[in-house]
Amino acid sequence: MPETLHAASPGKPRVRFAPSPTGFLHVGSARTFIFNWLYARRNHGTMILRLDDTDVERNTDASVNSIFDGLKWLGLNWDEEYKQSERGDLHRKMAETIFQKGLAYRDFTPAHTSDSERSGAQGTWLFNLGMRELSRAESDRRAAAGEPFALRFRVPRDGGVVHFTDAVYGEQTKAAADIEDFALLRSDGMPTYHLASCADDADLRISHIIRGQDHLSNTYKHILIFEAAGFTPPQFAHLPLLVAPDGTKLSKRRHGPVVSVTTYRDAGFLPEAFINFLCLLGWSPKNDREQMTRQELIDAFSLEGINRANAVVNFKESAEPSNVVIPTPSEEGEKGRNLLSAPEDTFDPKALWLNAEHIRGLTIDDLTRRLLPIVQEKYPRVTSEKMLRITPLIRERIKLLRDVLTAADFFFVDQLPPYDPAELIPQKGDAAVAAKVLQRAKEVLANVEFKHDPLDQALRAAAQELGIKAGQMFQPIRVAVCGRKNAPPLFETLEVLGKESTLARIDRAMKKLS
Ligand code: GLU
């Protein structure tokens, strides 16, 4: 009897995120990483990143980079890192152990045989009796003769069940009679996902496997493998699926940019807000609070709080992905950000709300530091000193960092883009009133200190002189300097803009009017 080995070491948890690098970092994968990471950090455990990169045909370096870039942006770290492709010997050793115990057998059926051919008249294919019952001597003889074979797990056919307790989905039981004799090694000698994953999980002493619900049905096979190889299976916790508003599984092909982490980064989500949002997809903190810092998430996280129901990512399905191109991972690095690509309704309103809240929670310095690169990409001459004065004026007005370009555009340009002169006309006024306001404003502003209080006093006094309401006075000025009515508070805006620009813009507005 081999001694019973323990995949899980007692005490501190060891968890892993095991992406297959075949595409972008999907939001669902990012959430899987985060839940593992929160669990590790909460329990002073070890976070492992394992690249499941054995599918040489589908793996790309670009995809590996996209995964690393995404995690780097999110500021998520890990303690150990492995590449599955470098561990083939370990996988084959586990297959050999299982084979030597008689719990796996060689299947010499030609690799191209389809499942329907395999199943013949008996419906779903579960195993091929001829191969399963082949004598060991015959099997060895054919293998020695060089005949290719797959190695299959000999699923017990004695009427038993496979059982495990999932930390989220509870008791899970399946009749072994319903599980096919799945492959451990393919006929080309390559380990299958099931084998490689279990061999690595055992070798890395993974204590908790926290992964998407789409792997729940694989777990029966994994339990069989662990037990056959003499390991106690780890704890499993499967995470509810992320679905679109219509209930379909979130997929890149169907739903476009909403599934790619880079879309959120490029639109100007704060990493901390995006992490906060992802955590609420399928997990309910006990305190019912929604806006949480990273540390608060760590402190509050528990597997018990994970829900079974699919988590809906709310976005407008009509937000046609067609005009929004997700760059391929290789293009991505070269092209840099594509800030205005994804329309706002690409994003879940809760994600936008959380982002706005997190933005408001930043200091002016911190927010400025994050806005500046976005601004400078379009307006390279904007300095951080200038931005430090603009940030407080727009902090409450932006949901995404990229919104700075629309909320504060008039601060960055020398000349305002064209606007409708009718906007200059105040409520209950006409073009003559607008002209009068602008003329008077020009005179008054030429002689006033550009500070909040003097501006306030001077313009209110001017309104009184002209016999109009303060609001009627402010609107033409606001439109003259900002190019629109919806803009930050007027006096602060003028203060930042300065006398020269303000007067020049008023001049131009007067010309537009006439
Ligand atoms: N490479 C697998 C995937 O990306 C890992 C699944 C698992 O966590 O076992 O789906």
C-alpha cells in the first residue's frame, strides 16, 4: 500500500490561478484570480500562478502578455509561478502510477475514431470493452510493437458514485456509471488537461481549487484521478458563471469588448474600482457594503459568501460590439490605449457608479497623477501644475478617467471647437441681452483680479447694473469660455483659465453673435 499523500498541507491555504493562455484576460478569469488571491491574502496563504500552456497550437506569447499586463494593471501579485508545459514528466509520472495500479489502461483505438463510431449502437460512448479488458500481456506486446495508444482512466463500473462537497454548490454526487473512461494521455503521448491539472495541483500541494462553475462537472474526474494516485483531493469551490443580461454565458465572440479586462483599463476604470466591481459578481459581503477598498475586501472575503446564482453583468446588449474592435493582444501593445472606443453603455451601471465613487475618494494629487497621462496623450503641453488646478473642478463630474477629455476639454485647447451661438442666449433673453452681457463682462473682467471672490462680486454687480438675473449674466459667459452650458462652476473655471484666455473667448463669442 502506498502511503496516503496529502495534496493539501494542513494550515495555510495554497491556491492557484491557472489560465490557459489562448486569448485575452477575460473578466471572468480576472475574477477567478481575485477570489483566489483574496482567499490567500485573507488566510495568510500562498497565491500561485500556473500557466496551463500545454496546448501548443492555441497558446500565444501575446496571450501570456495580455494576462500579465492585465494582472499588473490590477496590481495583483502572486507568490509562486509555474508553467505547465515544463512539467510534462511529472504529469506522465502520475499517469504511470495510476497505470501500474491497474487503474488506467491503454486504448489502441485509432485516434481519429469519432465518439459516435466508438459508441456504436449503445448511445453515449463510455468505454470500449475490448480495450478495457485487454490483457496486460497483450497490451504490453502492442505497446512494445510501437502501436500508438491513449491512456484511459478505468472508471469503476461497480455501481458506485463519485462524491465531493463543493464549498459553494454543496454536495455533488454522480454515478460512476455515467462517467466515460476519459483519457489521461492522448495517443501522441501528451497529458490531457485533467491529468496535467491534477498532477500539478497535487505536486504544488494546492489546498483549495477555486475556479469557474464550468469546471464543476470535470471535478468528478479529478476526484477519481487524485484518489487513484493516492492523494487526498483538495477542497473545491466553484464560482458562479458571469452572464450577459439575456442569461447567456459571457463570451468574447458574442459580447465583444465587455469581456476583456483591457477594455476597462483603456476606458479609465481605476484598478481598485474594477476589482471592487468584480468581487460583487457572485460574492455578497456580510456587511452588505458595496464600495470597498482592497484591504476591506481582503478582510471581508470568505468562500461562504459566494452565491450559486449566475452573476449578471449588466450592459446594453444593443451596444453593438461591431464598431468596437478589441485589438488582438499583439496589436494591443503597439497601438496603446484606445480611449474612446467602448461606449459608456458597454459598462455595467454599477461598475460606473463604483468607479465614480472610487474617483471621488482619491486625493487631488492621486487623481491628477492618473488623469495626466490620458490628457497628455491628446494635449502634450498640459502640465501637472495646470492639471492640479483642473482636477478639483471635474472630480465630481467624471465616471471614467477618460471623461476628463470631455469634461475639461476647454481648458486644454487654445481655440474652442465650434459651438452654436444660440447657446449664448440666456434664458428669458435674446441675442441683444447676450451681446450686452458679453460686452459688460469684457469691461468688468478686464479690471478684476481673477480670483473666486472678486469675480463673483464683480459679475453679480454687473448683472444688477444691467437689470438682469445673475443666472442670465453667467450663462453667456459660461458658454463663451466653455463652449457649452454644462460645465464646472464658473468662477473657479475663470480662475484657472486666466484673464487673457477668458477675454479672448468673450471677444470671439461676441463676433459669433453679430
Ligand atoms: N486552464 C484551465 C482553464 O483556464 C484551468 C481550470 C482549473 O482551474 O482547473 O479553464
